[in-house]
Amino acid sequence: MHQTAQKRLFSAIQPSGAITIGNYIGAIQNWAALQQQNDCIFAIADLHAITVQQVPEILRKNSRDLVALLLACGVDCKNSILFLQSQLSYHIELMWLLSSMCYIGELSRMTQFKDKSAKKEENCNAGLMTYPVLMAADILLYQTEIVPVGADQKQHLELARNLALRFNNRYSQTFTLPEPYITSNGQAKIFSLQEPTKKMSKSDVNSLSYITLLDKKEEIIKKCKRAVTDSDNQIYFDCQNKAGISNLLTIYSAFTGKSIAEAEMQFKGVGYANFKETVGEAVAKYLAPIQERYRELVADKRYIDTVLRDGRERAGDIAYKTLRKVYKKIGFYRGE
Ligand code: AQP
């Protein structure tokens, strides 16, 4: 049973590809810990995922498999709520209502929109621009108090706060103002193994740039061995001048629980080849039990569907209450 002092926390992940160790270290690893002290709602953000074109059967499979993976990583669906965003249309309803209060200037200033639309100049869809309004709806529907956010998502949370404030000021107190939550690992950011100044991303076209949670041991070690580094053969943390080595140190630290300073000591005088192999071994060792648990869970489709049905029901009860209030305040006629 949750105690009343627990804070309502919301977080989500897109089923837009194979989940990487970047997603794990930046988000999922924290989810398992955060649910001990908070009232957590976790969503699989499949509506957000279609801002980049998805193959229907792969999207369906990724969404279902992600439930199994999150459970294997320690998400506890008895205490926390885990649901699929597209199974609750309240998210889209609130998004529309909020988008009528959101300025185009606010959306076009978002860094993620600027980056993603620059990459897809001739084919930039409106969803890329309105993505943060849907994220605001996700957060505000649940009267969320805290949102664990990485540096890349801070601007989006700020928009959710501004929209909540705007609505509350225009109509009356309705939405809780969500606060950013920085976790104990300081939201470590993991970079591409091939371009270590760029974020590791599951949708990267080069599969050598990321390690997925389901990669086999040999693949993990191969990817670490082929990680781009430098040529001065010294292992220490310096993200400006030694981005590749620093990234591998961060990964090693996240998967062994050792601090960066401890890792630097351990690898003093060690050659890059040995260092990379040790990092790969540590990642593979950490992931092995998660992979085993995942294989058991993903085979049980009926169980996955039960988890999603239950999550939808519990999330839906909370979301519906908020949306009903919002409709009333805006002035939509609901009959006598
Ligand atoms: N490289 C990363 N390092 C640390 N945290 C990361 N996250 C993603 N990549 C890294 C965090 O993972 C959570 C879920 O991410 P998401 O799937 O909702 O979207 P994203 O940030 O766009 O992740 P990707 O992997 O880059 O997906 P694609 O390639 O589809 O855009 C978020 O909390 C995010 O901060």
C-alpha cells in the first residue's frame, strides 16, 4: 500500500526500437529504484513513437516486448502502473485542449523540434512540433508531482509547467505543477559508441553505435571493442577531450556500481583493448539475468496483455477524473 507522503511520479519511454543501455541508464534503471518511494505511473509512449514513421507490425511487437523488458528490469506492476499510451484516448483529448492554449512560437523554439526537423527538412510532420504538448498531456492528466527528466527533456517539462499554470490562471486551480526530478546518478547521459559527442539513440541507423539490453555477450564485447576512442592510450575521464573513453567509463561505472574515480584507478596503465573488453564483459554480466527474465516473460503473451489491461484501467481512472474536470472548466456542455 502506498503511504500518502509518496509523490506521484510519471515517466515514459517510446517503443521506437530496441531499447539501449542509454535508455536503461538514463531512465529504466532509475524507475525500479524510484518506485520504492513514489507512486509511479510508467507509460509506453507509442503515440509519440509515430512522429517517426514506424512499420505497423514492428511497432506492435516492440510495444508488447517492451512491457516484458520493463518488468524484467524491475518495474513492479502491482505497485506501479504500467500502461500503453495509445490505449487511453484521454491523452489525445487533453493534448487537443492544451494545444489550443499553446503558442506556435513556444513549440518552434524547442531544441528537439529544431534538431529533428532539421534532419527531416522536406518531410517534417506536425507531430514533431506538437510532441511536447502530448507530453504535457501525459504528465498533467495524472496530477504528476515529479518527472525524472534528462537534460534533453527539461525544456519539454518547462512547457508542461507553463501550460498547467496558464490553464490554472485562466480557469482556476486544476493541474498540479510538475517538478523535475534529478536521480542519484545525476541523469548520466550515454553517448553513441561511434560518434561519442552524440547521444546514444535506439533509432540510430548504425547498430554499432548502441548496445541494446538484449544484445548477446559477443555482440556487446564486439561493439565495445569497436567503440571510437582516441590515440593517447590513457584512461581517464575528460568529456571534452576524451569523449569516447569518458563514455566507456560512464558505462562501466553504471553497470558495476563503481565510481568513475574507482574505475580510473582500476584502469591506470591498462591498454585500450583490455579496457574495452572489460567494459563489454561487465555490461554483458549485468544484463544476463535481465535477459533471462525477459525471455520468460515475453513468451507469456497472455500475462503481458493482463498487465496492460490492468494498467489501462488504473491509469484510466485517474486520467478520467482530471479530464472530466477540465471539460467542465472549459465550458463544454454536458447536459443538465
Ligand atoms: N543516450 C541516453 N543517455 C541517457 N538517457 C537516455 N534516454 C534516451 N537516450 C539516452 C532516456 O531514455 C528515456 C526514454 O527515451 P525515449 O524512448 O522516450 O526517447 P528518446 O530520448 O528519444 O530515446 P532514444 O533512444 O534517442 O529514442 P529515439 O531514437 O527513438 O529518439 C528518456 O528519459 C530519455 O531521456
